[in-house]
Amino acid sequence: MFQTAELGQKVSREDFERVSNTLRTELLAVQQDLRTADFPVIVVFAGVDGAGKGESVNLLNEWMDPRWILTRAYDGPTDEERQRPTFWRYWRDLPPRGQIGLFLSCWYSQPILDHVHGRVTTAEFGKELKRILAFEEMLAKDGALIVKFWMHLGKEAQKRRLKSLEKDPLQSWRVKKTDWQNWKRYDQFIASAEQALQHTGTGQTPWVIVEGEDSRFRSLLVLTTLRDTIRKHLVDRERRTRALTEIRQAAGTRRSAELAEVHDHRDAIEQAAESEARHGGAHKPKEPTATLSADGTVRPLTVLDALDMTLCVGKEAYAQQFKQARADLAVLCRQAKERKISTLLVFEGVDAAGKGGSIRRLTAALDARDYQVIPFAAPTDEERAQHYLWRFWRHLPRAGRVTVFDRSWYGRVLVERIEGFAVADEWMRAYAEINDFEEQLVQHGAVLVKFWIHITKDEQYRRFKERETIAYKKWKLTDEDWRNRANWDAYVLAVNDMVERTSTRQAPWVLVEGNDKNYARLKILRTVCERLRLRLEQP
């Protein structure tokens, strides 16, 4: 694989100077075009020691505008980083759309070195590469341009390079004891590197192998490759953006019309909802059956249809059981803190399902210094400039802490799907992306509990009307809530798909029958306690 990078290729000083001014101008121009684009550029530098990775990064910062370049180099993880999944520090450092990120010693470095030194098996190394590939492809499918350079030197060329650096008083600091130790394992290093490149060099994220002995040849190859790939990606993304804009504009027009209709005909909509609730019965348990719409379309049963929405707990029983459950939770959370076990609680549900009330009663059992509640609404401009999972990665708790997500990454497959904010290929691939994200959380040792709080449609109407009469709750009810109610069936089907595709053994969904708030709050508390006990029993 690396024979083509051991040919002794060189570029003369005259040839380099002849093209350098034009190339530098073109790089600056393409960088300016990138600033208004809808994608980031992620440049990975990996390779053998002394092959010019650092020099290439310095040259890019010199020739281009460094204000729009993020440069990140990694050593061993800090205490803060060790308390979170491995990829947390890389997600945190991703460049926003319109900027370039230069990454040194990043997600390839440690897995390759671990394999070379026998700290992981070949099978474990393969799993690490699979995770890296999933990470890169996720970003690439979201639009990111990923350019990966493997900077290469043959064994003798590397030896010459290291000795040359050692003799230079200004460069000798670059050569460390570990560089020579790695050189002695050159053959094992190259074998592991070859495996890494074979498994992670795909059509979306290919590797460019760069012969690193001659600095001018190396620089020209890196600079021209970056210029050409950004140019091509700008053209490709512009075509795709035009098509998506038309789709989203149509969805936005429809949504605006629906909101206007809600506003203009609010009384009629509420009367229809009231009639619906009046004829809905007392939620008696019934034999679940598929439903037939007016046009003859069959709506299949969903996991929500199977819930017994009549479940309830009396006030006296609730007061006693709630007190005990809250005390149990307080003890378990203190034990988890001592063991440095982090906890993530995800709350999803229809409007007025009782997420906020459940969260408040849960957190009342905890030390305010040990938990954080993160409510999520529409993404900010900063968040829109990143992959949709970025804003959730950045809020992962430290070891021993509790983070409560009031709405979460599941917005991608719920509201964004139904409202047309994400097109079909975006929300369809999100299921696998979410499963991979949650798998990393659980494998790192976190307790992850996901709640869907469900209420019936007529119970939602009752709560909507109640909010209108309570001063401190009026702000919660908007025209948007009434419009979402009109999409009830679409949300039910989306929830069924969500549970079907993301309720895994490692991170199962907990469906909460929420018509009775007492019952729902007890079930949530007891479930969190149960999951914490199970985790505390593990090593």
C-alpha cells in the first residue's frame, strides 16, 4: 500500500516558487467561498513520526486565513475527558459549517499505537476502526468534507529525518524518545496502519498517501489536494442545497398555512377537539384493533395502542410510595456518585404529557450540585452550524453526575421528520446514528434511561383547556400546540418507528402511561432506581 510513497519524489525550489503565489491566492479564494457554505472541512493528518504532519499544519495556517481555521492536536486524555466517552473531545472540537478544522494525533493515533504495542487484540482494533468509520461517515453524510492525509516515510527515510531534526537546534525538540521506540517497531506500525487505511478509506472518506521526505513535494500535494477537494465539494453541495431548499420551502409554506388556519379557526378547532374528547369514553381497556381511515388506508397498531391508559394511583398511596421512592433515589444517586457513574435521563412525550412535572419531582430528591436539567427547543444559530448530535454531545455529564434531557436527539426522528425540517434520508439514517451514540454512552459505563410519557388525545385536550385557566400555565399553550395536535396520528406512527428502531438491549425505551400523573411519576422514579441498582451491581 505504501510503495507509491517511497519513490523519492521531489520538487525543485524553482518549480515550487513558480506555482506558490498562484496556489496561495487560490487557497485563500476557496476559503472565502467556504465561509458561506453549509459544510465544514475536517482535515486529518496521520502517519509516521517525522513525515511532516506538523509542518503541513503550520503551512496551512500561514498561507490561509487562520481566523477561520481550528487547529487541534491531542495528547493523552485529561481527567475531564476520561470521564466521558472517547469521542467526546473530538465532537467538542469539530469546526462549524464554513470553517476548516486541522486535526493532529486524533482518533487514529491511539488505536494504532495500542495495536502496535499489543495493548489491544486485532479483533478489538477492528472494532475501534469500525467506530471511527461510523463517526466519519456520519459527519460526511451530514455534508462535512473529510480530507485524510497519511504522511509516509520509508524506514530508512524516517531514520534520516529523525537524525536530521535532532541535529538542528531549532528542531531537535520535535524528536522524542517515543519516536525512536516507534521506529524500532516500524514494521508492526506499518502493518497496523495498513489495516487502518484499508478499513477506513471509503468513497466518502478516502485517504491520500503523501510521500513526506521532500518538503516541497509534500506541501504541493497537500495544498493542491485540499484546494481541489473543497472546490468540488462546493459545487456538489450547491446542487444538493438547491434541491433541498425547494423541498423545505414547500414544507415551510404548508406549516405556515396550517398555523394561520389554527389561528383563524381556533374556536372551531377547539369545538372539534371537545367533541372528540366527549365521545372518547372513559378510556376503558379495549381489545386493540387496527384502524381504517376514510380513504381505506389501514393504520396498524402501534406500541402506544397497547398501553393501559386507565392505570392510576390514589392520593394516599401515592404520597406514601412517592416518599419512599424519592428516598431510594437519593441514596442510589449518592452511591453512583461515589462510584463515578454518570446518569443520563431522556424525557420525550406529546405536548402536556407531564415531562416537566416529572422532572421536577425527580430532581427534588437530588443534590442540586450533582445534576443539571437541559431543556431543548429549536436549535440556535451556533447549533445549526454543527451536526445535529453536536449539541447533545457537549452536554454529557462528568463522572458521578446526573443530566436530564427535556427533549433530546430524538427530535430528529419526531418533530423534524413530521415538520419537514429533515428530509427522508436525513431522519432515516438518524436511527443508526442515535443507536451508535447511545452505545458509546452505555459502553463507557453511564446509566441511560429513556422515557416516552404518553397521554390520550382527549386527556391532552383536557390539559390544554386547564392551562388556559391557570395563570402560571397559560404561557405553555400556543397555536403551535393546537397545530401539533392535528398531526397526532403522524406522531403516533413516528413514535412507533422510533421505539422499533432505537429500543435496544443496551438502551431500551420505557413507555409511561401518563393519563394519571401520580402513576406516571411513580413509574419514572422506580425505573430510575431500578436501573441504578442494576448498574451498581456491575463492576
